[in-house]
Amino acid sequence: MRIGAPDPSLTATSGITAIAEFVEALDVVGRLDSGIGSLKKRERGASAGELLVGLAQSQLLGADALVSLDRQRADVAAVELSVVPVLASTTAAGLARRFGPEQLAGVETGAADLADRGFGLLPADRKVALSAKVTLDLDSTDVEVYGSKKQGVAYNYAGQRAGRPHLATWAEAGLTTAADLLAGNDDVRPRAADMLRRGLAGIPEPVRDTARAGDRLRARADAGYFTADLADAAVEQGCDFAIAAKRNTAMWRAYASIETDGWVDAIGMPGAQVAAVDYAPAGWPDGTYTIVRRVRVEAEAISADPRSRRRRTIDKDQLALALEGTATHAYAVSFIVTNIPANDRPGDTTGNAETILEVEAWFRRRTDIEDRIREAKLGAALRKLPSGDQAVNTVWMWAALLAGNLSTLLQALTGIDEHGRAHAARMRHELLCVPARLVRHQRRLILRLPPGDHLLPVVLTRIRELGTAA
């Protein structure tokens, strides 16, 4: 066997045509350009929307650095199928450096417009389900970097030089609605209230209004966001809140005040029990109370290492008894401060155990945003910040988040994943990175796929149906 001449009609990423037709069907570039505005005085070359879509497309296809754009440009057939120009890495970086605060705010505007358009194309029953309960999640993650010349990074608590993407996501829809790129030592709490407002603004207005009218608009966050400013901002926006609390002395006193018969088994979490107390931190909004969850931990399962994270969740007196062998078990305890009504009697948080259990179980699903972050890192390329320039890295972050939003909307609107949102790695394997030959026949482009069943024809048919419904 010998190797023949390269065939430019072959592509390793035939699924790029699905991205192209989906981007056209939802006018993604136009919506982003409308929000961001012009990057240049002379209207030539790629626009801001084309840059972001091009980077997102590159990451969906497996790129993990700007230089991957140059490798993708070598795939002649894929370049021809792409709906946006496949820019050289230097050109993309140069355009990204033009993004300032106004342009980055415009990205959120464009993302909100895209979410609104996607919501409008959903089946009626799906719209009703998304409007029934609306949750905004807040979280951050650290992206470790190397070298000393990167802007906007700093050493985090773990001693890593890192950037810190700070996100707000619409949990039920799986869409990122607002984001900032901070340094690794930046505290998210002073920025949480603003992120909440921006995140809520990214959810379609009819959805927000319906949820707010039915007391189903909620925000949740972990203990890194434990601040009254966030709670006040939520109330101001007509939004209930649930925020994990720091395990301080006041919280441990509240825990100790719970009667033995005040605990009820948690929903869907074996070994866990839930109770509520009328404790609210000073200065928090009226109606605030605390939900407490405890999980039994056998004494032999408690680490002797004082650095153990689990040890910090156990009352110090219980911990001492368990470590010395006097007690056979202890309880790992978590606190949630919330204003979600427990019943119809103001100030009485213990009267409706069923509601309290539901709130605690709902709060546990805060892992939805962690899945969005994981997808941005592993499914796209937010695991890296590829440039020394902070503006370029921020655009790269938004491209990763846009890639996640496009993947989620594509699956929702074409109905290709009946059991929840498929991870991007699966999408690449089944849809995007499938080899094919691009041929011309009667002035038309035709993709010839390998033998076997393929997802691409199904997806293209459903995308084209979206165009007729527009």
C-alpha cells in the first residue's frame, strides 16, 4: 500500500455544516453583532459576532488554543462549509484585543437575544415547563495558568496562578446568561449582586415575568456568596434566594437549638436529615430563615488529617468525641439561608416539613452550574487561557460559554437527546467530527458520509424545519 496525494475534498469535521445551518437559522452572528456593535471604523473583514462564533465553532470541534484555528484552516472542505470565516490565529487575537467593557456587555446582550430566540422556537409544552420554575445559579471556577506575563491573573488560595471565570446560568435551560473573567484572588461577593441582575436580564422577559408572578423565580449560590448584598439584590429583583452559609459560631448555635424530633429524612439523599430554624443573620431581608442538613458519618470514616475538608463540616465537640472513640458517629452539617416561604405563616419555618425538604432538595441541584462549568472546560476549552492579554482571554472565555449555549440550544431544538443534555465530547463523536467527502454536482454541494447510520442528516432536517417555523 502507498499513500496517495492529499484530497482537499475530504474533511474530518463534516458536522460543521450542522453548526453553520443552526447559526444561520437563529441568526446568531447578527444577534451578537447587534449587541456588541462595530469593532472597527472601517467595515471590512470579520465582525465581532463572526469572531465569537468562529472561536466557539473551533472549540466545539475540539480546539484548545488559538493556534488550532490555523490547523482548521488547512481543512479546505470544512472552511468552505463554515458559515463564518475561519480566521488566522493572529487575526482572531487582534480582533479580540479590541473588546472593551462596552463590547463585553454587548456579548451578554447578544446572548440574551439568542436565548430569547431559542425559547421562542421551543415546543409549547417545553416553554411551559421552563416558565414554571426559573433558577439563576451563581458560581466561579479557577483556570490555572503558567508563566509570569499573563494579565489579569493572580495566585488563588491554593497557590496557583489563575484566572477566575465568574458565571450566572439559567439552570433549567442550561444556558449561561452573564459572565466576567476575574483574577484568581478576586472575591466574588462584592460582584455578586451585579452578576445576579445581569444574569436575570439574560433570561427571556416572558419567562421571568411568569416565574415572578408565581413566586417561582429563585437564585441560589454556594457559601462563597454568603453576603446580605446578594440577598437584598435578589429581593429587589422580585427573586427568592437560597445561599449556603458559612459555618460560623452563630450557625452552630442554631444547629444546637434543633430538637431531636425536629429532624426529617431528606429527599433522595440516604443518611441525610433536614430541619429548619428561625435564625437569620443580622441585616438580611425580612422572612429569612435557615435550613440545616446533617449527614451521619461513622467515626472510623473520619480522617485523622486536620486538613480534611469533611472535618470542617462537623461540630468540634462531636468531632472530638468521635476521634477519641467515645462516640460511634458524628454529623456533617450544612446550612442554607433562604427566604423561600416554608408555609403561609410568617416567621414560622417549622410548620411545613414537606416544603422545607423540597427547598433543600432543590438547592442540592445547584450542581447544574457545575456541570455547565465542566462542559465549558472539558467540552469547550475554558480549561486554558491562551493569551497574555486579558481581553483576548475574556473573549476566549465567552467563546467557550457560547459553544456550550449553542450545543444546548441545538439539542433542545432538534430533539436529538431525549435523556438530558449530551456532553460535548459525545456531540463531537456522534455529530461534529465525522469524516466525509465534499463534492459538487449540478452547482450544489453534497456531503458523502461513510457507510452506516449518521446523526447529521437527521439534525440538518430538523434545523431546516426551524427555518420554516421562523
